[in-house]
Amino acid sequence: MLEIGLAIFVLLVLSGFFSGSETALTAASKHVMHQLEQSGDKRANLVNEMHEDKERLIGAILLGNNLVNILASALATSLLIQLFGDNGVAFATVVMTMLILIFSEILPKTYAIRNANRMALFVAPIIKPVIVVLAPITLTINAIVRQLLLLLGAGPTAEGDREAAEEELRGAIELHDGDEPTVKQERDMLRSVLELTEVQVEEIMTHRRNVVAIDASLPSEEIVRQVLESPYTRIPLWKDDPENIVGVLHAKALLREVMRLGGDSKDLDIMSISTAPWFIPEQTLLLDQLQAFRNRREHFALVIDEYGSNMGVVTLEDIIEEIVGDIDDEHDVEVTGVAAQADGSYLIDGTVTLRDLNREYEWDLPDEEASTIAGLVLHESRRIPEVGQSFMFHEFRFDIVGRQSNQITRIRVTPPNEDDPENVEDPEN
């Protein structure tokens, strides 16, 4: 009888070891283990190996845990039946449930959660042989489970794994919380990196209305003057029609040619020193365009729509600014387009992008159907508003302040909890 009690005690200790090991190995930080492995820690290498095949890890631990729990419960039942007869079954159920719950589940798992990395390094050399010994059984069980999942239509997919990994990254970024400017900047940058695969170039390009372009048929002296007055180093050239872009002139190439001619710009052949325009579709994703810029070693591309019409330009700097925020140099024309008001509202130019507003002010305005604040008003109101009209959607108030022809040029935006809902039109009416 003493031997049975000792055996039950040992089995409960083993159960606690398996439970704590499972929690520690699954909760251990991948980043910490990677750093330790790079430093030469062999135990961290074992933890990383087990992370790569979690099915075998979980299968072996659960198999071992269930074996010792069932054996401990069977021995306890046998012992208590000898002592109390048929009532021993009920006593064994209550006693073993409490013992397993407290000493084999809650206690070891709580300790493992609080000391995941340290405990994972400790148990890894012990659990690894267990996984090897139980491999034939766990592989068979895992194969059966996979087949059952396939029958239920829940089989694993590469796309699902990628999305799960991306969502895990997004969750980790949101946990990087804080109101300090540096924390906010880091969080915005990390979010923007993930969004490179979702944002199209049309959402960040400079619209053709705001693009500085030069008529290639102008006298060379006039072209040189316009280039010098422009804040940009790469300027599109057009002929006959501003839509007909025939080249891109780089200010440095122009300067070299003027120097070669001894400072005389009359005999300049502008087209000979310009480069061929590079056209890209407006649906191009930012990550793809970033890679294309790197492969072609170019910084400037013209964006066209499905009909081949010129829509605007996008540069390498535009994409970098999507990640790190605005980069202003001594030649940039500083036009933010947003002016904060004393009453908590903002006067915003219609061309300001929703992505910039969401990132700067932590708003959540939808940018799926429109890329600018003016575009959002047009999409939601389903009309071309008049100056003085007000709308309420997405819990924001939008007051039309300026309009030029059919273009909304200025909007007063009042964030939630700061607006007055009176005299606001419903965009559905």
C-alpha cells in the first residue's frame, strides 16, 4: 500500500513536470531564444528546434501527461477501493481531481508562465529524448488528427499560416503601447511596414494636378530656368499635350551638360540628356514598387490608370515616407494641409490623404474606397457638396469650407465627442 502511494506521488510529480514543460516551451519568447542560440546556447537551440515542430512537441507532452494521469488515477482508485470498498471510486475521483488540478496543472503552469524562458531552457534537454522515444506513437496520432481535420475542412494552408503570422505581428505591435512621441513613431513605422503589401501607389502618389512638368518644346534657356526654380531634381517632360510624357529630366544631368558646353545653354539638346519615362499601373502595391525601384536602381515612376492616362508620379522617397513619416529637406515646400483649431476641429485641405491623417492623429477613417479626405466626403455623401453643408459619418463631423469648381478644397473635420450634431445632414438623404 505504501508502494502504491509512493507511485501515485511520483506520477503526480511527472504530471506536473509535463504540464509545466508544455506551458514553458510554448510560452517561451522566440526572440529571446533566437538571441541565445546566436550566442551559442545549445539549450536554446533545442527549444527552437521543438518550436519548429510543435505538433510533435505537443503530441509527446500530452501523451506523456495523459499516461501518468490515467495511471495515477487507476492506482488511486485501486487503493481507495481496498480501503473503503465501492465508495472508494467516489473518493478517488474527488481526491485525484483536486491533486491533479492543484499540483499537476495550476501550480506548475502558473510557475511556467511567470518563468517561461528560464524553465524552457531547463526542461528542453529532458523533453527532447521524450519526444524521440514517443515519436512513433505521436506521429501516428498526429496523422490521424490531420486526416480528421481534412475531413472537417479545417486543413492547414500556407495562406492561413501567413495571415496568422501577420496578425500575430500586428498584435505585438499594438501591445507596444504608450503616448510618448518615440513610442508612437515606432508603432506607426512598424504598422506601415506591414501595410506595404496592402497599399497601392495611387494612394500615395502626387496627383498630376500637383506635378511639376515642363514643355520639352520650350527654348533650352527657359527649360533651364524652370528646372532651377523647381524644388525637384527629376521633372517629367511633355510634348504637344501635358498628358504626353516623353521623358524625365534629371537636374544633375542637366548641370553636367551645361558645364560641358561651357555654361552656354542655347545649344542644349534636352531630349538627349533626359531618360525614358517609366510607367507603372496605379494598382501596383508599395512593396512590389519598392522592390522594382531597387532592381531598376531608379527613384521615379509615372503612374497610369487602366486606360493609359497619366495619373501622377510616385518616388522612392514617397514609399520611404510611408514607413518613417515625412522627410523634409532644405528644398521641400512645407505644406502640411492641416491646421488645428482652438475648438478641437481641424481645417484640412481636400488633397490630404486619409492614411496621413489616421497615422498622425490615431484616427480610424476608412481608406478602402477613397485615398483623400475630399474623396471620402464624396464617397460617403454621394454628391458634390456645397460650401456650408455638413455631414456626419464614422462619428466625425465634416463641414465643407472651400470648393473650386467641382473640387472640394477645404474641409473642417471635428473628431468624435467634439462635434455638434445639430444641423448636420444625413448623407443617405
